[in-house]
Amino acid sequence: MKILLTGSGGADGVPGFFANSRVSQYAREHGGKDVRLRAGALIDGDLKIDFGPDTFAQCCALGLSAADWKHILFTHSHFDHYAPKLMQYAFPPFTDEGFRPAGVFGNANIVAGFDGAFDLSENIERRQISSFETAQIGDYTVTPIRAYHKLDEDSLNLIIEKGGKALLYAVDTGIYQEETWSFLAGRKLDALVIECSEGFQTTDYWGHLSCEQLLGVLDKMRALGCMSDDTVVCTTHHSHTGNGTHDELEAFFKPKGVEVGFDGKSIEI
């Protein structure tokens, strides 16, 4: 299974859209891995995770075509992850008659959010998926788990399995609640892509992870038997408000065996 991070930034990206923070200014001046579009991922070239407002820019930057995607899985309905109106460009007059875009999978808010979003939106194939209920999606076995994030809907993190390998895509979430920890106990993960929005600048908000909180989550997963020394761990969903450049985040995480994600980073398991 090949995992491509199409975007590794938080809600307003890096540099922050309207921000003059230290990290934003550094990203503007230095570019490279410090410029982060809004978070998303692509599995094996055909399963897309989240479809936010930066999807077009990500396709251009990475040489991708959305026409190749067979399935789109949404984590939740926050705007940086969910831009349903962009799907209008999968239909005539923007595409040829008969083209079938990827099917959409997500919680009840995601599925309902396509209603009336644009002309022909009723032709989007949609299927609701729910926390702790396994679904077969093409060649993938997908088990959503409940994230601790947007509590007025079933916010999802995603266990994706194929060919005997298992990935947990853990974006957006704070520290899991007990029902999620209990469900994860004993599940073996080959890779973990995990958010680190708050970086070095912890706030009172409970719905994201700081660097230190992320390490605590890893300790808990090891204690529950989810991770081994061979499990690949990679961060994503970094915010400029976390006050860490890419190099600073690498200096912190590399000694701990954690890779720092960036736009275009590829992981193979």
C-alpha cells in the first residue's frame, strides 16, 4: 500500500492565509517543505482521503488527475477537508458524457451535504459510513473510528486495510476517548499518519494534538499492542500557529522515530 500526502497543512495552510506569524513568514521566504496545502492523502493512486479547497492545487503540484480516483473518503465536514461544490467539475460541460466520478463515502453530514450543492449533484454516488462499522470499499477494507474533534457529527479517523497491511489515518483528532481506545486495543498497524496541528504551541482546544500529546498517543498505542518497532509513523496537518518550521519539527521528532510529513511525501508499507 502506497500512501501519498497530497497536503500536510492545517485549516488555513502554511503560510497562514492572512497570517504574519513567524512560521508563515519563514514559509513565504524559504518555500519547499515549509509550504503546506490543506491536509489530504491518496492511497495507491485511487482512494482519496478528503477533498478540500486545495485539491486542484494539489493535483497541479503533484501531477495527479482526479479522474483516476475511484473512491473519496471524508473524515468530517470542516471546510478544509470538505468542498463538495468542487465535484461539479466532474460533470458536463466540464467532462465528457458518460464519465463517472469517484464514489463518496462519509458520515451523515457529508452525504447530506451534496444535496443541492450543484446541478447534477444527485448523480454523485454516496454511501454513509459510521464509526466502528467496517465497510468494503473496492479493494479496501475500511473501518472508521471515532475521532475526538467535531462533536456535532460522527467525525472519523480511518483504518484502511489492503493486502494484509493496515494504515490508520488519524486527522483531525485530539486524544481519543475511551470507546475509541477500547476499539483499537490489539489492532495491528503497519502505518500511522497522525495530525500535529498544535505543534509546540499548545492551546486549551481539545480537538487537535500537540507534539507532546502526539507522543503520549503513541505510548498509549504501544501499550494497547497497536504498534511495533516496524510501524511507520508520520505527522501531518501542521498549522503555522504550532510555531514549528519543518526543520524544527524534524529535530524534535526524528530522535523519537517519527517522520515529519510534507506535501508530496510518500510512504510505502
